[in-house]
Amino acid sequence: MENEVFKVTGGSRLSGQVHVPGAKNSALKLMTASLLAAGTTQLENVPDIADVEIMAELLTRLGAQVNRDISNSTLEIKVPENIGHRADYDLVRRMRASINVLGPILARCHEVDVALPGGDEIGSRGVDMHIAGLTKMGAEFNSDHGYLIARAPKGLHGARIWLDIPSVGATENILTAAVLAKGETVIENAAREPEIVDLCLMLNKMGAQISGIGTNTISIIGVTKLTATTHEVVGDRIVAGTWAVAAAITQGEVTVTGVNPTHLQIPLEKLMSAGAQIEIANDSFTVRMTQRPNPVEIVTLPYPGFPTDLQPQFIVLNSIANGAAMVTENLFEARFRFTQELARLGADLQIDGHHCLVKGRLQLSAAPVEATDVRAGAALVLAGLIADGVTVVSGVSHIDRGYANFVSNLTSLGATIERTRESI
């Protein structure tokens, strides 16, 4: 039996320019939002990643026709007047974002059966807030044989909904249900991520009436019908942040294009604290590093705080920093799981609950490691760039879920990395 792996040879200094595609965490949600309107929705700047393929298959099973043009980074979704209402387990278990069909299908069909989702192994991400919000809007829920079943026989109506935490997924599902509900829905303590803003902008193009976009209080006045539209996916700030860290830890100079730097304000400020020089432009930035990094304290929080999806990459930076720093994870309790693999590369890490003390070393040493989620996988590859020898990273299918052309992009920047197969 063979397993695909990345072989990373450490010691290269990254330099050059890399373009960031559309955000995974936006594209997938925009794809589900297309179900709200019959007709043809076209998405532009869609990343060439595995999760887009999975979501395309899910939409196809619901009755849509999905045509993808990778050369132009476009996706055409033809949605019929009548769509299916059952999202099967074999697809939902592979990708957490599948739960985002809940709001649109419930709004269109007044009934939906969604298998309880799977995805990355980074901790529990329940759907309690999704259910609580939609219940206030008139939905009735039960579960049966691993499926979450929702019915709204009288349709959905507006409600005032307070989220205990600014959950991205709950905000998205309530938003996409509310746009076709009767009356006004107000979401308080709503998520404010750029991907949420992107979703709201596309929904308004479709004819929705959403205000308070980008704030923690979003108001939605329901309409009777939406129309299909064309929309460009916002640039992926997490991929951009990954390239920024890669430049810093290899003492390189990399220009990242295709992203709004204001979406990365705190991570870029942390890199400056680490000693990097950063030049900002309208839709790009350049990271230049000429020294061993200074250690940086990290505390993950909902946007506009430090993103949890960049926490593993910054732990790698701290692992070779000139000193020690504490990293605090407030969102996902199992996100530190990857540190067991990083320790195999020689990193000095101490875990205490949701805190990780990282003591920097001059260099890491190569070893076989395994990716357990999208961002951990990318972080382990970055660690391989600064390790002595050849690091073999398995579980690369996780990385494929979030990073388009990962190997070719790294190679273009001067890294020595190859994708190959090994017997297991």
C-alpha cells in the first residue's frame, strides 16, 4: 500500500512573489448560498482545492449542475427551481463546511436532513448555536440515525438572536436562512470575519437586505425571492499568513499578492514584533526577515483578533525564536495536537491546558511527521523548511483541502520540496 507524502529539504531561503487565491472559508459558503436562488450563479477567484470538489459533489446531489473551470478559477452553479433537501453522510463527514447547506435548504424547502459533520481533528465544534438560532425562527429539530433533521412547516420568520460566542458557522446559517424569512432577523454578537462580509455582499447582490455588515450586530429583512449573481471570492488571508510566516522563518523576502492586508493586521504586527520588515500595498504585502525571529506571544480570538488558523504556523516560528513565548488557544481545544508531531522535529514545547510554552532552538531536525488537519499540515511543512535534513510529511490530503498548488508555490519561492509516494 502506498501513501502520498511531501519530502521537504530544509535550509532554503524563500524569496519571490506568490499569489493567493480566493479564500477556502469563503468559497465553500458562497457555494452553499447559491442554493438560495434558482438560476446560474458564477463564482470567480475560486481556489483549486479538494474541499471545493467535495462541495461541488454535494451541490450536484442536491440537484445543481456545477461546472468548474480551473484555468480561469471560476465555478458555475446552475440551481433548479426544486432542490433536494438531504445532505449525505459520505460527503458531510469529509468536510465541516457541509453544515452550511442547513440554512439555505431550510429557507428554500422548509425541510432539510443534514448528516452531522466531520472535518478537521481540532476539537468539538457543535451545532447547538445553529439549532438555537433557527429554532427561534420557527424551525423544529430532531435527530435520527446520525442526521440532523429540521422542519419549518409554516416557514421561517424573523427573530432577535444572541450568539453566546461569535460563531462563524452559526452566523452563516442564520444569515442564509433569514434572507428568505418573513420579517426582520437581528443577529447579535455575530461573527465579523472577512468571509462573513464576503457572504453578506454576495447575498445583497442576490437581492437580500442585510445591514450592519462587518459589525457584531447584523440585521436582515427577509425578501420573497433572490436572484442568481456573479461574485468574486475574497482573497485567502490564512494562506497569505502562511506564506508570510514562511518568509520570516527562512529569513527570506516574499511578496504576497491577491489579499487585503488589513485582514491580517494582527498577524502582520506580530511578525514585525518578531523582527520582520513589512511593506503594505493595496492588495499585497512584502515580508522581509534578516535575523533569527524574536519570540511572540499569541492569543487566539475571533476576528479581528488573532486567527486560530494561523496559530500552528506561529508556533513553528516560536520554535526557532531567540527566547520563549506563550501561545494561548481559546477556540479549539485539540488544536495543540499537532505539537506532538512538531516535537518529533526537536521543538521544545510544554502544554498546559489551552496554553503552550514554546522555547526557541537554533534549528529543528528532520523526522517523519503526520498532518492531522489543514493548518497543522502546512505548519509541519514550514517546520521542514527550517529543519536539518529531509522531513517527510504524511497526511498531505489534509493540506490539499486548503492550499492550492502548495508544492509548486513553494518551489517557485526556492524551497526544496516534492510530492511523492511511499510504501506503508
